[in-house]
Amino acid sequence: MSNTREVAVRNRQTLEDVALQYYGAVEGVELLLMDNRELLAAGFDTQLHEGDLMRIQINTELLNVDVRREMLRLLLVPAMADYVQPIPEGPDYNADHNIDHDI
């Protein structure tokens, strides 16, 4: 695989984040899955860790050159793992097993 290079996964990056960062589109996940079979043995369910080394294709046409160029210009690094926080639940004031809101 001489047309690839290794890159390190950043903190909180998902497979989709890495694809967006290096290919400019989440459709790059397919390329990542093909080039990193041993690391991504569980496919989409593989949990990435900071510092994991992944191979990316360097001599391929980027899926979205404009997005990739703009991300580089703005120094954006997508990292969305664990971004969505659960909604905190309030107390159940009347024991009806529903979340009550103190209004």
C-alpha cells in the first residue's frame, strides 16, 4: 500500500470524523474500512482511541476537495464522540413515574 500514509486518531474522533478530516466527506469511511481492516475489525462499531494509527490514501481524489480545503484553512479537526450529553432528569414529585418539571 504505497499510496497510503499513517495518521494518528485525535481525542474523541469517530470513524466518520477521520473520514471527514482527511477525505472531506463521511463517505470516506469506506476507504478507511478497506485500508484499516485489522484496526477496524468490528467495522462501524469499532471504538477509536486517541493515538490509534490509521492508514489513509494520499494519491486518491478527495471526495470533497472544497470541504477538505476549507477545513485545512480553518484548522478544523472534527471530534464528535461523546458529544451528545444525556438530558438530565428531574425528580418525580408525585410518584407517577414521569419526570416532573418544577414550573
